[in-house]
Amino acid sequence: MSNLVNERELATSLDCPVVDGKRQVQHVTPHSAEVGGIPVNRALPRRQRRLIGAWCFLDHIGPADFAADDPGLRVGPHPHIGLQTFTWMIEGEILHRDNLGTAQVIRPGQVNLMTAGRGISHTEESLPGEATLHAAQLWIALPEADRATDPRFDHYPTLPRWQEEGTELTLLVGDFAGHRAPTLTFSPLVALDLASPRGGPLRLPLRADFEYGLLPLEGDLAIEGETFATHELAYLGRDRDEVTVTLPAGGRVLLVGGEPLGEEILIWWNFVGHSKAEIAEAQRDWEAESPRFGTIPEFDGPRLTAPPLPWKA
């Protein structure tokens, strides 16, 4: 069997293979790029792995330092459907605006959650004088039954935090180790930030019916003797009741997991859909400046232009 066939099977399997009695961990190589001069490493979706639960997109942004005359992040009005955008802020501050009239600054230790549902548009920009940006931005695919829900925006300034073995844990969404986050979900999910000032091992309890991934945000990560570099996603799969991770001094890791979505989704540009027709309709509405996506008059810049659809509408 060729390596290509093996990669395809592994990309769709929810269970990592067992070799010599030990369940393996899949290495998922990120795609590195610059967005507006800011370094971004994309861990999902990749050829090796498309989904972890309903998590369908995972960008590690920065860390980036701006010069005094650099405006930092500035993303003009753009649309979304069929998803939730999820921002976990580590350093810096970002102003979010949307066509619902929201204007919300996100600061370190906080989560912004935007539910696009049937359609929303928003902007993101660094605040004047901000010199640093470090964040994780993720998308959560809405189940087909909820894809046309009403759009909304939620800000979470306070999240469950505790310490274990010298590691600081922040629960961003879901339930974990007796703690529960207030974050709105449409499918069973979990996300957990692990920050270790002094480094060392930590045992994490897991749900066997969830699939999980671990993304090192600062420093390398060791999982049961295997090393994962910063930005390199470690896919654990299902059928684990625990995992032991070792962080370096000053290390930070993001754990994401969830019940397998069990639905086929399509991602094109800023849209998540369950059919090509659904996405094509959203793109036509955006290009026609339909009321579906509204306007954001407070932003003094142009709307983003959608690239041509890769199929015939």
C-alpha cells in the first residue's frame, strides 16, 4: 500500500493506528503564510486532517511585533455563513465590529465568539498603539440542523482557570475535569489552554467518544516521548481516556476536541456549507451587497472581494 493511500485513510479515520500495542499520534504539518504582514500558521484544514469534532479551521496568529507606524491587523468587512468564529487572545487587543452593531474589544485571556448562522459580516483591527499580536483563531462548523440559525455575537471576559502540577489551565469551551465554560456551542466540544511557566509533565483526562488535537503555541510539546514542534498539530484521534503531555518552561499548548461531527462540510473562502449551492448563493448575495450581510459603516475601508468560485454555480 502506498504512502499516499495511507495518508488518505488516516486523514478520514477518527482513530490513530495502534503499533506494538501503542496508539500512535498523527503529525499534521501547518501551512505558513503572512496575512497583512502578520505571520499565520494554519493547522486546520490540512490534507492530513480536515476536522476535529466540529472544529474545521485553526489559525495560530503571531506572535507579531509592530513598528510604531504599523497599523497592525486590519481586516475589512467580509461575510460568513454556517459557522462560529472563535478567537482566543493571548497578547494584544483587537476590535471586532459586525453588521449587528457590535463593537467589542478582545483582550488577553478572553474569547470572542461570533455565530454566523444564515449570514453575518464583520471587521477586525488592532487598536491604535498596539505593538503586539498573538492569538488563536478557529472556526466551528454548525451542524446542518443549525446552519441557518440567527446570527449573534458573544464575548466571554471570564473563563474557568485553575492550576495543576504548575501548569495554568484555562477552559475556553465545554466541560473538563469538573469545570464548565459558559461558551455557546451547537455540538459537544472542548478547548483548553495550557500555559506552563516552569515546564513539566501533565496528565490530561479525555473522553473516549471525543477526538482530540494538541497544538503547541509556544515551545515544543512532548507527547509520551514524541516531540511536536511549535505550530505542528498532534492529532490524538478517539478511544483515549487520558494522555500525558510535557511542556517546556514558558510553553503553551491549545487542546481542542469534540464529538465527531458526522457530516460532510464544504469550506470556500469565508463560508462553511453543506452544499455547493448553499455556498454559491451566499457568495452571490455578498457580491450583490444583499441585506443578508448588512453593512458596517463605522469601518473606513473597502469590503473584501470574494475570489471566483472554483466550480460552476
